[in-house]
Amino acid sequence: METPVMKTRPDTDSRIALLEGRRGQVRETDGSPVDMACGKASLAGAVSQRACVFCGSRVVLYPIVDALHIVHGPIGCAAYTWDIRGSLSSGPELHRLSFSTDLREKDVIYGGEKKLHAALCELIDDHAPKAAFVYSTCIVGLIGDDVEAVCRSVTKLKGIPVLPVHSEGFKGTKKDGYAAACAAMMKLVGTGDTAGISKHSINILGDFNLAGEIWIIREYYRRMGVDVVATVTGDGRVDDIKRCHGAALNVVQCSGSMIHLARSMKEKYGTPFLRVSYFGIEDMSRALYDVADHFESAEMRAAAGELIREEVSEILPQLTAMRGDLNGKRVAVYTGGAFKAFSLVRCLRMLGMKTVVAGSQTGNKDDYNELAELCDPGTVLLDDTNPLELAKYIQEKDVDLFIGGVKERPIAYKLGVAFCDHNHERKIALAGFVGLLNFAKEVHASVMSPVWNFVPRKREARI
Amino acid sequence: MIAAKMPPGISRNYASSCNACRQCTPLGACLAFKGVEGAVPFLHGSQGCATYIRRYLISHFREPMDIASSSFSEEAAIFGGERNFLLGIENVMRQYRPRVIGIATTCLSETIGDDVPGFLRLLHERVKDQKDVPRFVHVSTPSYTGSHIDGFHETVRALVASAPGSVSLNDRVGVFPGMVSPEDLRFLRDVFGDFGLNPVLVPDYSDTLDGPAWENYHEMAPGGTTLGEIDQLPGAMAAVDFTRCVPAKHLAGAHLHQAHGVFSSRLAPPVGIAATDAWMKWMGDVSGRDLPDRHTRERGRLVDALVDGHKYLSGVRVAVYGEPDFALSLAVICSEFGMKVTLLAAGGAAADFPAVAQEALPSRDLPRILNGADFRDIENAVEANPPDLLLGHSKGYAMARRLGIPLVRAGFPIHDRFGGQRMLHLGYAGAQRLLDLLINTLLDHRQTESPVGWSYL
């Protein structure tokens, strides 16, 4: 006998109330632009999902695999970022070691410059890195260490670039950390030899090679006849970054993290840039065509078209099959940058699913307006949200699937909602055409799991 | 070639830390606060501290982990965090309606010298006419002193010290287990019940950090020690601190004794047969009951299994690491199993650790002891004297992989395996699980390495 399946909990009335100070950052779309009060520091006590300036710098520079990354501060900041991203390397793996000056009380009182100097010297001697990044944490901003001076001195002594990253945790938001990371990298850019770089060459900016994604993208561009000078920063190399101003074009993914570098390079070296996304058929295809169009090469465009046809025909039958199961499912999306959310909304629509909640940690007004345009009316948009708001809208919008990172996962699971990790910890590639298939499989596996038959929130489903 | 390889040489005194074997003080505070009913931890400092700690704890416990922050701005860092503190606390009160707000400081607020007790006086003044005002428990946890385990114990002590004090004698027993798993906490509660004792576990995150699926979202996970229970502790019939390494001045039980005259004991964490025997004897003395049959049988089964398995472990060389108490407990139990402990490394430094460890371990065959080690120190020591097994939390995995030595995971954190929150380490039953795990890891390794692939091992 067939079990009657009832619609689950359309009547859930969450008791969770919004904080007064947060109301401007929660919007329901109605077809017109939303006036999101975004770009602000997180509200004290609101339990933001954001981290800090240091986090922004750390995640962006982390994948430079042949650099020494040392956190100047107490141990926590280094401990919590040890091997934090699944950024793969095709060679050295120095980035996977977690170095810190491990500041103690006496260092806080007497200053940490000597310790930093000694730490840098011993680590450079031990590991022979191509460059060193020194991350300032909150405390360094307070005790007044002259990190710049220490870096200059060690640069002179050891003959490699030792670059301060001004990432004191309290000096802004994660976005400011992106800017600090880019400012540090700009000191490398322009110091390498650009001889032999082809005129059809690009830098891939803003992909971090989680699960080898940058290798997929790089291979697509190679098939189109485009040379990649530097991947910044996924599978990144100091020497590549040094000479990347020789590339003809910067292709920038991710809304916040690398745009500073692209702008600085445009200003200083005249390198034009394109903004792209590698998630979903639409966005991935555009990322290839746009590069071909930039080089005004019909040949390249044809190669891109051929590649896209080949790749899409490979994945389409499987996508179509899964679409049957996923059709009509309701999804919440919460990302770091808003750019990824755009792609996800499009991917989900392609799979027959409907985004009912969408948000980001660092979106700006334009981003939210674009999201509002992209999503159906009645979608809840959230800026710099928190666990209680997410739980509220998971319940009120009767969400079937949540797409986010580690911190959002238990909120979804606790409420019996399927989940897909689209953040640092993912171990399967989600970028590119093959990545879309992986994404669909991952979503399908979670959404269609029999486990939801047993969770309390959907008890009515099992009459 | 730049490799993520440890440089050779074990005698060097490094200025830097490489691959920490500890976390920062506020993490321990947050974890302890999570074990109190209706409590929201609140970190006075940068937003990142709360977020990093949440993420780190979630990867082990896989549960909602709301930790609030006063989200310092540059302005707050310069002019003081009072405004952010008050606004933050009030927002937590509005959003969560908590019974307790557990306030821990970070290096930032400590260094600028924020007067949190002063802020709390202001706060009390502001909220005194509101109803359901939570209790504010403050603990000072600058991350440049100590490690997560110090923050944990300091917080337990602060929670217990927050009890008003004038309470009549009662039948509760204060139990301060240290940083153990939710499964361990459930086990402790059961065992005290078996002796007819009525424990107050501080903290008790057995439900809050390992609870059932929910129908509706809870602002705070159900469960945890209630304030009412904590407030009974000054009149408790007995109390016990399970630790070898933490000095008395940081202990909740010692505080109850000193401030309220509660009969209070310090016992070794009940990991292994002898330590559990000592605990059982204590339970018998306090309850006036004989060892319940269940535990006699559990002990019997453990000894029987140990006899069955002793040759697998005899002389097997093991290196253990972790927070001081737990690492030492692991060394002790391995010695009981007939293994040879080659290295005992404490991630966070503990006062007199080598002396405390030597007293707990059999004197004829002492391991090399490291106090306040990072994984560079540990890896160098392991490489210099390679063991057959590594035993400790999951952060030793990078080392285990590089050196090709099997790792048995225990304690916190366990980020690369499933079910760390459900691992039982305590009592005869916990010893049994660890015995099985150690033997099976060795057998698995032996079988995989074997050219024959024996079916009987």
C-alpha cells in the first residue's frame, strides 16, 4: 500500500523574533529592489556567522603553497586555522603547517618583535620558503609591535620577501582582511620576470583550489588555447604571483576576496579584469566565452563552444534524471560572498529547485538587488545573519535543503533539513561542468535520503 | 623542494610554535558554559574568536554551537569595549532569553584592560527592574596565558563560585569531571546513580552537545546542569575533582571545601583499572554501599578481556599526547595494558607536569615527558624513538600520516572521524572500549601489512 505523503509543516510559526538592530538586514523580496542595510560591522551579541579581518586574510593567502605563513599572536588564531581549507597543492605543502609566534603574557607586556624576528629566521632556515606572510592578530595591533620593521629586517637578512599582513581582527570585517591580503600580494606582483608570457594569457584570481577545482578550470582554458600565468591563490606559487602582471587579463571569481588585487593591478599595470563564476552551466560557459571575447578570437570562441557542448552533453542526462526527484524542493543558501549565491540560485533553478532563503556574510547593496531580481518574490534575503534567524526562516519557509558551510550545517541537520557544504571544507569539486554534476549528486544524495522519514520535524510525513 | 616536513633535530629551542597541540583559553570556557542549562557563552572581544571557536567545536560535536561576541570594532579597541559589551549582552538577553550568560574575555579585551566586573555592575543597574534577568558568570581567559583546559577549569570554578552560598546541607554530590566526552558524562551520571548518589555534574553537556533531533529550533539546546543544582553545591554532601594536573586553587571542589566546608576529594580521572578502582572505593565510602554488581561484572569482563588480549599489546610501543590530564591518563592506562609508553606529551603546559606524571606512572620504565609541546616537538621526539602506535586527539593525524604510524583517536578534538562525542573513556567500560580499539588498530595494521592476510589473528 502506498503511504500518503503530506506536505510538511507549512504552518510552522517560529517564535524567534528579530533583533531591532538587525531588521534592516532582513528583507523579503517583492519584485522591487531591496534596500539592504549591509556592509556594516556585525551587531554585538547577534551571533554573526562571520569571522574577523584575520580570517579574511588567512583564507585568501592560505593556498599559496610555497610561502611560509606565520600568525603573529596568541596560539588560538593559528590553532583554529591549521589546515582549515581543503586547498590542494600540485607540489609543496608548506601551507599546511601552522606557524605561530604563540605570544605569551611576557610578550604582551614587553613586546613580541624579538620573538617574531627569531621565529621568522628559524622557520626560513628550516623550510626555505619563497616568501613569508606575517599575519597580525588583534593583540599585535594593541601592543604596538613594529611588524613592518621586523619584516624589512628579515627580508634583508634572508633574501626573500617577508610581507606583513595587516589583519588585526578588530580592524573591520572579513572583507577588510581580503583587502589586507591583496595589499600584501601587491608587493610581490611586479617583481618577477615576464619574459615568454603569451598574449593570450590570464591569471585566475579568486579560486582556492578546493578539491582541485582550479585544475579543472585551468584545463578548460588550456583547451581553449589560453595560457594561465598564475593561479591566485589556489595551488599558488610565489614566483607565479611575482610575474603575474605579465598576463593579458585577470579573470576574477568570488565577489570580495580578489577584486582588490584585480583593481590594484589594473591601476598599476593596466591589466584588465573580468568577473566570472565557475558554478553552474550558465556561469561556467560565460566564464569561458567572456575570455574568448576579450581576446577577440573566433578560434577561441569556437573552442569554448566545442568544449561546452562536449562537457554539457556528458552531464546533462544525469542532471535531468536527478531533476525529476529534486523538482520543487525549497532551498536556503547562505554564503560568504554574494557572488556565489547568484550562481547557486541559478544552479538550483536548473535542477528544478526554488531558492526561498538567500544570504551572504559580505554582500553589498548591488549584490542584494541582483539577488532580489534573481529570486522569486517572497524570498527572504539575509545579510550577516545568525543561527536563530537561519533557524527561523528554515522553519517558516519550510526548507528542504540548506547550502552553506560548517557553522550552518548543524542548524540544518538539527531541524531535519538536507545539507550541502559549499564552503572551505568540501572535498568534492563543485566548480566547472563536472562540478555541477558533483553538486547535483551531493544535493540529491542528501535531499533524497531516507533519514528524513525519521526526523521529528517531518513526523506527519509518515502517517 | 619545499615540503611540509618537520626539520630534524629535537634539541632546538624554537621561538615559534608549529602545529599547536592545544587551543586557546576561551575555547575551554565556552565548552564549560555549554554544559549549563539555558546558558549562552559570550566572548568579550573580536567577532572572529567566537566564530573560530564555534567552528572548531562544531567539527567535533556536530551540534548547534551559538557563542555570542561583543564584536569589537577599532573604536572599541581604542576607547574600551563597554558600549559593545552592554549592547551585546542586551541583545543576547533579547534574542535568547538565557538563564545564564557565560562571559569570557579574549586577549583583546584583557590587553586593553576592560573592567568587566565594572561593566557588570553597570549592567545590573540597567536590568534590575526587568524580569528573568540571567545570571552573569564572568571568567578571565586571556588567550596568551594557559590553554583551553585552563579556561575550562577556571570556568567550572567560576560557575560553582556563582552559587549564593547560604544553602542547607543536601544529598547532592558535586562532580567536576574535567574535559570529557558527552558519553563519559552520561556514564558518570549513571554510575553515581548506581551507588544511590545524586550527582551535580559541572559541566554537563551530555545533552546540549549530543542531543536528539529537534522538531522546532531551540535557542539553547535542552539539557545541562541547572542553576538550581549549582546553587545546591555549597551544601553538597561531597564533591570530587577528577584531575591530577590542575592546581587546587583552580578547582571547583577545592573551592567548595574552602568556602563552604564541603567534604571534597581530588581523584585521578577514572581512566584505567587502578584509577577506576580508586574512584569506586571513594564511591563506596561516600555512599556507604558496596560496589554494585554491574561494576563488579564490568571489571571482571575487562580483566578477562585484558588476559585474552594482553599478548597483542605486550611491549607495544605507544606515544601519547594531548591536554596534560588526559594525556597522562592515556599513558597510565597504556602502562596497565602492558604497553611501553615511549612519549608522554602535554600540549598545554601544566605546573610540575613531569613530577605529577612520574608519580602516576610505573617508575621502572618512564617515558620521555614533554610539557607544553607542539606537534613539531612531538613529531621530532616520535621520530627519534619511533613507537608502534600513536594515541591522542585527531590533530596528530598529520604526523601519523607523515610517519606512517597508526593513530588511535581519543579525547578532544576528533575532527576527522565520526562519533568523537560518543566515545567512552571512563570507568571499566571505557577501559574496555580503549582496549578493543588499541588491539583492533594493531591487528588491522598487521593484517594490512601482512603478505599472507591471515584470517585468524
